[in-house]
Amino acid sequence: MATVTIAGREVQINEEGFMTDPGEWGEDMADILAKQIGIDTLTEEHWKVLNFLREDFAAEGQTPTLRRVSSIGGVNTKDLYTLFPKKPARKMAYIAGLPKPKGCI
């Protein structure tokens, strides 16, 4: 595992760039992480998804899948692809400082 600095704090990341300890994440990191993957501005809708991801992860112990975000989080799949183009599950987890969802390639 490697260590990188995001928003002035050192965090551990895996070989794919995902944070390995969700507790190291802070909201101030989200904009930086989003820009790294081509999302220039996080809107209120982005934050709705990111907050759901973090809360669901805390409750369930794993990163929610796209289907779970859509069915339980209340954001339809089409909107998720609009908010997080191309591979939304990976991008949502990355920005939220969570592990890549299971089954995600």
C-alpha cells in the first residue's frame, strides 16, 4: 500500500488508488478526489449519493453496489450515470473514500 497526501493529510491507498481506511476520509477531500477523476463540481445531488454511500457503509460494513444506491438510496441508475459518468460505482466509492464495491471490475 502507498501513502498519498490529500487535502493536507496523509492517507493509505491500495494499488487501484482507493483509500484503505474510510476513517481517514474527510468532506474536504471529496472535491479533490472528484477532480482527479474528471468531475469538476460536486452538486447537492452528488452529495446526496456520497452521504448515502458513507452512511450505508457504516451500517453494512461494505460499499453499496449501484443497484443498492438506486433501490435504497433513491437515485435512479440513469441519474447515477449522469452524475458519475462511465463506471459510476467505482467513481462514487473513490470520491467517498470507500473500498471499490464487490463485483466491480
